[in-house]
Amino acid sequence: MAINPDVLASALQDLAPGYSELFSLWHPIMERVVKRGNMDRATLKGPFREFVVVSAGPGTVTQVLTGSEIIAGGRTQAAQRGNTFAPRMIYAFDVPGKDLAEANGENDLAKIIKRYPELALSDFHERISDQIAAGNGTGVGGFLTLNGDTTYNPQGTARTGVFEFAAPAAQNDTVFNLNKPAAAAGVPGWYNQYGNISSFATDGRATMRQVYYAASRQGSKASGPVDLLLGDETSYLNYVDDLDDQVRVMRIEGDKAPGQLRQGIPFLEADFFLEDSIDTTQFSGTGANGVIYMLKTDTWHMYTLGHDSGMETKGDFAIRGPIRIPEQDMWRYEYVLNMGLYCDQLRANGVVAGGATP
């Protein structure tokens, strides 16, 4: 018995939440953001979301010595507004009517799902992962990238990636529409921590610790220390080798983890993950010699746009279709992503370059 295109769509709808959850577990940044409750479905007043960054306290302090002092009042205007866009992306794939006609029963339905939608979603996930890590995700250049050596384009205007490979006082990029300190009208405190390893054997772990503690001391006391590290393969393996015969504890969520779930090596109070998507050829200067991102995930937020599952979708890798392609025996299905990712305490995060140097 042939499989109706709507039956395939129904099966995909049932599986879609599991697919999205698999990606949040597979990608450490999204997993941590979701677990911290920093994800929401946004209702925007315009095409972007604004957030407030406060660079100083709102008032002044007066010491009382005699009791006759005049208490200084007033209000210090130290709030700056950053903004972020949620790019809308659609991954479309076509299923031939012939394949549906020749299918017979649940086994063939499972084969079609593996052949088309599973491969499509896996490809979409990998492209987003490449974009976040290095800014080279094919066709998804509107999504945020952590790579400050390149740009992303969420809404028609190029924006610089998050992490700049320079000392805080020398950083002059504009990130989330806020200028870093060395730029004109720079916002105090709007910078990322940075360190450069000259040789991993010489100062690798020392530099990592310096940046880790510099970032962990920033931000709210309740946000805790940096909790997530993502490094390129060579930097990660250099760290593993540098541990020598010390005890290494591999952390896996759950009793039985899927084969593709990442294993993290502890670094102080954080988990250090190998990030295959960090392509060092996409970095210039010191980043080309290795990249380790250090994230305090409590300062990161994620949001999606859309409400109607049958129309615009909820934007979280939601499946839409089937749509008959005119003049072809094809049915089109679409994965829809309408998601934004941003940080509101940049100085509580950092990047270490040079970790791939022996």
C-alpha cells in the first residue's frame, strides 16, 4: 500500500520535537541555554529584540561625617541598548511521489524518513553548528557566529562575530549594536576576555586559567563561573596530552547516552568539549593557531519567532508540508528555523587563541 504524503508529514510532526531536542543535546551551547531557562518564544515590537546593558551604577555615595552633609542625588544614565535579530531560514527537500507510491507499510515509511528528513535535518544542524563556531555554515550565514574574524548577516546588514582576538582595551568591534571600549562611543565593560598561547607545553593551561578566571569574575554573582569550553581538535588534544597521567573524568548526561552525544573533559568548574565545527582556516591572525571559546552560558539567551505550527511554524527546526510541486511528481517538505542567540554580559566570556601550537 502506497504511503500518503500527509502520513509522512504526520510521522515527521511526531518525531520533530525529538529531533530538536537531539540538537540541543548535541550542541552544548543550546543545551546549556535551554537548561538555564534562557529560551523563550518572542513577541517583537519590531524586526529585532532589544536588551539593556548597564555599565555603571545608577547613583552616587555620600559619606556622612558630621551629619550636616548634603546627600548627593541624581541619576547616572549608564544603560545602553543592544539588539539582536532572529534570521528566518528554510531548509527544503523534495520526496518523489514514486518513492511514496512504491512504499509498503511501516518499514518502508521508516526507510523514507531515514533517506530524506533525517538526512535533511542532520545537514541543517551541521550547517548551523559550523556557522556558530566559525562563521562558514553553508547557506545559513544569517545565524550568529562566535568568530570575530568574520561577519554574519541576519537582516540585510553585516554584523561582526562575537569574540575579538585582542586585549580588552584594544577591542573596537561593534557587537549586538554596541561598540567595544576602543571604538568611538565605546561602552565600558562591553568586551570579551582574551588570551594567546605561545606554546601549549609552555603556557597553555596557564593562559586558559587566566582567561577562565578573568571571565568568571565578571557578571552577576548568581551566574557562577564559566561553565562551557569549546575548542578545535588540535587545541583539545593538546590539552588532553598535557594532562598526562592525571585522572580524567568523562561526563555524560544520563545512564545510557546516544552514540553521538559529546563527552566533555573537566577544566576547573567547566566542561571542555571538542568542537569539530571550529575550522581554524576561517580565522585570521592568532585564531588561525587554535581557538578555545569560554562561555558563561547563564549570560546567553535564545529565542524563536512564530506561533502557528501550520503556517509560519514556531521556528525551532519545525517541519512544514507536504506541498505539491507544480508540474512535477514531487512533494516538498520544509524545516523552518527562526531563531536568535545573543549574550548580554560579554565580559563574562572569553576566547583563547594559539592552543593548537605544540
